[in-house]
Amino acid sequence: MLDGWRALSILAVLAGHLLPLGPGRWQMNGMVASSGMAIFFTLSGFLITQLLLRDDRVVPFLIRRLFRILPLVWAAMVLLALAVPANRELLFANLAFYANLPPSSLMEGGHHLWSLCVEVQFYLAVALLVAVAGRRGLYVLPVLALVVTGLRIHAGQPISIVTWHRVDEILAGATLALVVDRIGSEGTGWRPPTWLPLLLGVLLAASAHPALPLWNYARPYLAAAMVGVSLYAAPEWMRRIWTGAVARYIAEISYALYVAHGALAATWLGGLDASTFERYSRRPLLFALTFGLAHISTYYYEQRFTALGKRLARYVSDGARRTATAPKMDGSTLT
């Protein structure tokens, strides 16, 4: 089911950013894109927390995550800096993933990469938390989610790109992982109705609409509830689609789709200075190139670094084990 949600999240982001979704006064584009991002962040928090629940060694964790994220996005940032000349400070802020913090310093063509700033900052923070407190530290994350939502309410920020006003969407996903870990794959014995994920999806869309600012504060928890309930109950047609080959493929290339679509939309293909007709007449080519580049990047570029990161993480883990069990001078071991 998670692949299906990942596929849906990136398709919603692409649709919200690149397609006309009704008259402008309906504000549907923002609603759809924000819903997609909420699902994306929920999945990130869920999967990262699951990984750390299974293995709380933070150095291998960070190696795997950074080798997964950095090669593509750093390459995209460098290319953007060359295409639209950026000064050193601007480039460094993006490469170091703090460009989303006030005052925002996101690159032209890379405004959508604010979400990766939030992601990487979360990786580093949760790694530090686990390094200090072990797996038990993960149980602070639900509290932090509520604190961040409280900060959003206090600051009047229904939607934001600033980490401390947005990371509750990731933290809600982390909370879901802790709940699922507690109740197990079979749930509590009570089976939710199969229509409940659909209802929660409608409520999630409402919570992402700019015209409903109070609902926006519930967005992280509605996204997490929707994904969580679907793990235990969902319509059969939904399960077939969400676990099908198409969903798996889109999920696999979703990261590259996300990085590529915003950068390409800033070029001639995006038609920012063109008429409405010209702009959307270029969309088929934009979509084709986005999916083509994402496919090539995923299978012929990123996978090499992902595999390298896994090997390096194993090497670090094995080295730590060898050190821990190495004999001391008196014949005993270090453990």
C-alpha cells in the first residue's frame, strides 16, 4: 500500500504544479499539491522511524539516507546554479539544506526543493535524538508533532515551507510508525470500514485547501490516519491499484520526478512567460521529459550511489562489530 500512496503523492504534486485544475478562484492547484506533499512527508516520517526502530545505529542510517538523497539533488542544484548564475552564499545555502529557513534563499528553478531541506533537517535531528537516547528517543516525536502544530497555530501558519511550521507532517508519519509497531500487522482486532481511507482522503483534501485555514492544522494527522487505516482496511479495487506494477514503478522514480519537474518547469518547457495556450501546449513534452529523465536518473544514476551507500553502511557496521568483539591484551573482548 505504501508504494501506492507514494505514487499518488507525486502525481498529486505534479498535477498541482503543472496542470490547470479548475478556475483560479477555486484554488484547486494548491489544495492538490499540498495534499500530495502531506502524504509524501507522512510516508517519509513513517519509513524513517520504522528503519530506526529496527536498527538504531545512526551512522549507517545517515550514510544510507544521504547517499540516497544527495547525488541527485546536489547535481540538480549545481546545474541550476550554472544555468541561472547564483552567488556562493545562495548555492551553499541550498547545498547545505537550510535555504528554506528565513530569509528564504531558494534557487531559481529550485523553489520546490524546500521540502528536501525539511527532509534532511529531520534526518539529522532524529539521528541525533536516537544517538543520545536510543530507540526510546523516538517516542518524543509524537510530542514534537503536537508542539510544532501548536507553533503553527500560534504563528497563524496554516501552510509554510519553514521547518518548524511544517515538520509536523513528517512527525505525524513518525507517530504512525510507532503506533503500527505497537499494535502489529494485524491491528487491534477491530477492522475499520473499508471506506474510511476514502473519507479521510476527502478530509485531507479539505485540510489542504487555502480557503479552510483552520482545517489546515489537522492536515498532518489526517494524512497519517489515512495512510495508517489503509494498512488494515481498504477497498479491494484500491488495494489492487495501490499494489500494482504501475504504482510500484511511479513510486520507484518518484524522487527523481519531484526533483526534475520543478527544474524543467523553470525552462522554456514551463512557458512561464508564454500565453496560457502556449504554456499548456508544452505540457505533454514537459511531462514526457520529466518521466524520461526520472527513469534514467533512478535506474542509471541514483541506484549506483544508493548501492554504494548501502555497502559503505555495511562496512561501517561490520567495522564497529569487529572493534566491539576484538580481543584485549588479557584475552577478553571489548564487549
